[in-house]
Amino acid sequence: MRTLPREELPHRVKTVDVPNSACPTPFTSVIPDGVVLTETGLVLTEAFEIVEESAAGPEQAQQAMMAMLSRELFYGVLPLRNLLFGSGRTQFPKLNSGPIAPLIPRYPDNYYHWMVETVPKIRYLRAFEREQEPVTLLISADAPPFVDETLDLLDWPDSRIVRADYESYGVSELLVPSFPDRRSMDFEWLREEILRTVSDHLPESETNIYVSRANGVERRVVNEDEVMDTLTEFNFECYLLEERSLAENARLFADADIIVGPHGAGLTDIIFAGDATLIELFGQKVKQPYKLLAEAVGVDYEPIHCTPESADIVVDVEELSERIVQARKG
């Protein structure tokens, strides 16, 4: 099996311009008689060549495909092995109802990968629809609630959503949008679309945000009570974002001036923030996705390196207080 980079895609649809984008124009390609592996969202051509753009952007495509193929081969009912080597090649169900685009994150239960790497594809698909015809989305049957919440807030009709009950599908007109690359215009579009929907129904918030991971299995703040004693002085409230709706969290972040929280998917909602500062708390491991996301959405960013305690962290409240004072002055 070989992989197919974007320049070799068959039957490429003409480039669809995404207005006001300073980045290379995203495209949507049609793969005739393609195959979707619904565990990961990987797309294959009729000749069983893997379409790199369905896995990740060019710089990460090879690494992402290896991880996704491993999951396809070693988890579930091994649909990829059947497709490649067995009678399963001809037994997967077919979808023939017009253009269909898989909207399945490479990490299906992760909010960050859904919002940052998957949802922007809807913007590209809408551009495709303006020049071609309506598109149907293929999503996981057991997708987390935030998937349906997002599609509902973006007014995507349920009549054009197919929920994947099988491990693989053949699709007569399979669409592959560009893999999103943290384009500022994508996040501006997403913010405007969702806030336009929620602003009329939810009141403004006048609090700053502390994102708690008290329900998590790692990266919890051991001295969270002490942290909240400090933050309360600066008009902060503590939130467990997983217990709230996407609409509520979007409005909350839109109104906040300062967001504080340990590294975790909840910080993805800085997409909805305006003129704000994110203070991210790290333990032993330091990762960059929210720094890069903050740069893309125009949010000021400040890391604080905390004392690790096993997989959790202890925050220096004096340093935290100083950073908040600096952020307020800025």
C-alpha cells in the first residue's frame, strides 16, 4: 500500500477560494469510489492508496498515518486487515447518496482535535457547496456529545449527517477537505458562527476563568483550594467545563479577560476568547499546542512551570498572583 500526497490526488475539484485567508487556499478533492475507515477517518482510493490529507497536514502526515494504521490494525475488529487481505474488500457497505465527507477526528474523544483539526473542514465544505452541491457528513455513531453540539450550533442539518455503524464504508463521491493548519481565519469563522448563535440566548459573564481538572486522572492541581483563594481576589470563578454545554463555555470564554488552567483540552475554548490572556500551568511535561493556538487566535499567552507531584502539579500562588497582576496591566 502506498500513500497519496495532495499533489497526486485523482479527480481534484477546482480550487475553492476561502475569502480573506492569508494562508494557502484550502481545497476539497473528490475521490471516486473511495473508502473511509471510521475508527480513524482515514481515506483510501479505489486502489487502496491512503490519502495523506485525511490524516494530517504535510509535515505530520507520515507520523499520523502510522499511528492511525496501528489503531486500525490492533483495535476493534481489524477492518483494515480484512480490507487488504481478505474477503472484506468487497463486503463493506456502500454510500451512494451524493458527496459525503468524513468528519472523524484522528483522536475521536478529544475535544482539541475535534475543534482545531476537524471542525474547520466544515468551512471548506461550505465553500465546496457554494460551487457544487450539498454535502453529507459521516460521523462516528458513538461520537462524544460535543460533536452533535457543534454541528447543531453551526446549523448543519441532521438530514445531511450519516452516523457510522460500520468499521468501513465505500463512498461513490468521497470528499477530502484540506487538513486544517491553525489558520486564523478558520478560528475567526468558528468563533463568529457559534457566538452569533449563543449570544442571543445566554447572558454575559463578568468573571475570569479558572479551568479545573479536578475530575481528571492527571495534571490536577494538588493545592487547588489555595489557588482559588488567590484567584477569587481577582474575580475568578472555578469551572469544570466538561459539566457544561459547549454554548455555555463559548460564551464564558468570550467574556473573560484572563483564563488560568493546567494543560488540557478545556483550554481549546480560547478559540472563543477576545482580548484575553491565557496562563497555562505545566508540570514536568511541557507541550505547545495551546501556545500555538493562542498565537493563531490572538490571545496573549503566559506559561507557569509548576512543581510536579507524580502526574499532578503544585502551583506557586505568589507567582500566579504576580502573573495575573501583569496581565491586568497589559
